[in-house]
Amino acid sequence: MIEIEKIKLFRSLFRGRDDAFAIRWEKGNKSGYMPSYQFDQYQYRIHKAKGGTLTNYQDKSFPVYIREIKQLGVTFYETFVSDGHTDFSGANNYKTTAPAKYTELTIAETANTEQFKVDLKEHQQGKTDYLTFIAMCAAFGIEKWLVCMDKMTCTYYDKAGNEILVEVIPLTPEAKSIQFK
């Protein structure tokens, strides 16, 4: 399968999510898909022994998703808060767009950088879902984010194109969360 076909297949399977990569699981007669996170298995077993679940386990991150789309040849992508569409770019001037995911939101004219950072951290700790995160971005004036595979960064921008925040995407399980630059 050539790279373009892989990206199209990937987009068709995971059209609704930009924040997770799915993996298939099987247990007995049951099977399904779940997000692929990177986390310390030992610490997770302790959490699970205390009655916890993967859903409420806080020390997980999404570098596995980044690694997978990087292997597909994506060099960077931009996700637009207004409607959720994503523009993917790759080698040899390859470009493709994932369609809008929700009805259009109004982006605040002025960015509230400090409150955005506070709420982003809460989202990364699993305290909000993806659509709540998107609504928060719009309310705080975040127009889009750009993920650069070469630099392993996620940069948030306001409507004027000003850089609001740059995060470094962790590459190892030891990195418990995304770090601000």
C-alpha cells in the first residue's frame, strides 16, 4: 500500500478523532477498539488494583498516535478549532484534508493565554473530553494548533496568527505529560 493510500485509510477509520489512535483488543469472545496511549504498565497495574480503570488513569499520553502518523509520512498537520477540519502535509508536497467534525464555532477575537494554559493542563489530565476542550479553545481565542513531526511540537495560534503556546510532545513513557516550551 502506498503512503497516500495509507493516509486515506487511516483518515477513513479514525475520522472523528485527532487526539487518539485506535488499537484493536480481543479478550475471550469479545473484541473492540480503544485509544492507544503510552504509559507505565507497572504504575497502571497499581492503579487498576486500587479499582481504577484506563479511563480514569491520569498518567497517559498520546505519542503513540504521533509516531503512527509520522510513519505514514505526515510531516505536520493543522487542526482548526472553528469546525475541526485538519490539513495534513507530507513529503513531496503531499496534502490532504480531513473534513469538518462539528458545526462551526465562533472563535473569540482576543486570546486569553493564561486561562487557556490552565484549562489545557486540566484537559491533558483527563478532566475534560475533546468537545469540551474544543469549546474552551474557541472561547479563549485559539484558532488552530499545528503539530510538527520534525520538532515534535504542538503550537497553538490565535486568529491573528500569533503563537500562543508551544508544547513539546513527549517521546518516552517516562515523560508523563506534554511539556510547555
